[in-house]
Amino acid sequence: MSDLTALFPGVTLLREEPMSKYTAARLGGSADWVYIARSSADELIHVVTTAWREGVPTRILGGGANVLISDQGVRGLVIIDRLSEITFKDDEPGVVTISGGASLTVTAHKLQSRGLSGFEWAVSVPGTIGGAVVNNAGAHGQDMAAAVTRVRVVDAERGAYALSLPDMGYGYRTSALKHRTDRRFLVTAAEMRFKPDDPDAIKARMDENIAYRKRTQPPGASLGSIFKNPPGDYAGRLIEACGLKGTRIGGAQVSPVHANFFINLDGDQATAADYYALIRHVQQTVLAQTGIRLEPEIEIVGDWLEGAAGFTDAPPDMV
């Protein structure tokens, strides 16, 4: 792609940056350009709105969880939001504004230290507030929808505005923002409401969640849960019942610990094509044996070349 440095004078851009450095599964080819927002919300908004205005293909990335980026990489500009700021409202106890790039785990710890309960589920969950808002992330029977009151968004068409909780249209692992196909928006912050509680009691629940996660979920590089749980059942149970635990394609394996987690076993040797081929194999096998079509929780991003595990040159659809 053409040189973007002239479009963003004074802004640090990385050229041909491997996306494996920024994704939870440590997979993905290079992006043409990468901008990492670390300290300035104004600069982040300037970069993203300028890119939209100039027609630069643009992709927003938070913590790199729940995203499978192709081996061929991403064309255009990838914007990685690392802005992390939490504002506590003294006149409204329990109301907190959190920037979109804030880590879920860091946020959970900061809320605990202030004696605010309702985010214990997020401790040790990979990802950022912005991605969690869009995907209605959750664990341990709780999710973002239970605490979100307002979401601040910058949009290519409308500029800056706010969405109320009803506007978000939350459902299981989805939202009105997730249903958008243009992706030309950025979650800059979320206003959330939490309940006061004893910090030690909150920490005890967080420690319990961490221990449960260590007992039931595999260590190593993965994207987290691959499939949504179908109504009245669990994706992991279905995958295990079909005899797929431990199944391996290339450097990707269905975890022997939890069947809805797929592990990158080989580090630099594994490919996104391996990982996606395994996803398709599991989905097709479960469909054939049970009649249930597992719906992906992850998102497929980047260029996919003809012949790579049956992919086309557009982001592949699950069958």
C-alpha cells in the first residue's frame, strides 16, 4: 500500500508489522501499516477519522482475543487501541467511565481496589473494554450488558455520539455494534455502574474465578472460546461427545483440557490456515453427528488466498 506517513505527520506508524505480535493465538501475517494508540485519545481519533475520510482500509484491534488473522495479513491500516484510563465519579458512587483500550484484567483489579463489585468475572479474561462492549463478553454467568449504561462511539458517518444500554441491543455474545458490517466505528469509552462491596470479599471471588479458569481452561496461546454455546447445551460438550478432543491439524489442536479451546502448539511454526482448518473440521463434524451448527464466537480477519484450506480471497464464511 502507498506510504501513509505523509497522511499522518508526527504520528508513529509501523510498516509491515507482524500481527502475530498482537493476537492472543500468536498467529497472523503482516499488516501494511500499524498505529498503536498509547497516550493520546485525540491522536487516536484523528488517525481513525482521517483514515476513514481518505478511504484507507482500516481495522480496529484491541487485545487481539477472539480474532483470527490470516497468514496473508491485513491490507491497509490496523489501529491498536492501548489507551487505558478509568474515571471514578465522586458524585455518582459506583459509576465509572473506562476507555476502550483498557485491559479487562487491569480494570477488574482497579475496581476491586475501590470496593466496586460486578466485574469479578473479567479477571484474567483476555481483551479490552472496547472489544468486550462490542461482543458482550462475559464469563461465570455475567456479561458486559449487566453493567454498561452508556457507550461512547466515534463513527465514520456520524462523528462522536453515545449509545444507551437499549441502543446497544445486547444479546448472548452480540450487540447492535457487532451486527454492523461496515466496521467504521470506534468504541472510545464505556460508562458502567457497579455495586459497593468489601474489597476483600471481591478479591476472594476474583481468586476463585482465577482458580476455576486455571482448572478448566488450557494454558498457552489460544483465541479463547471458539464457538458460542448453542441454546440449552455447551459447545465444549458437543465437541467432546463427537470424539474431537485432542484432534490436531498442523500446529493447531483441540485442547485436551477444554474442547471449545483450540491451542497454537507450535508457536512460529503454526499457521492461521491450520487453526481455521481445525475450526471448520470441528464445525462440520459436530453438524454431521448431531445436526447442530456451532456458531463461531471468533472473527475472521484479513486476506485469505485461494487454495488455503479451501478459503477464497475474501474472509471465509463458516459452512
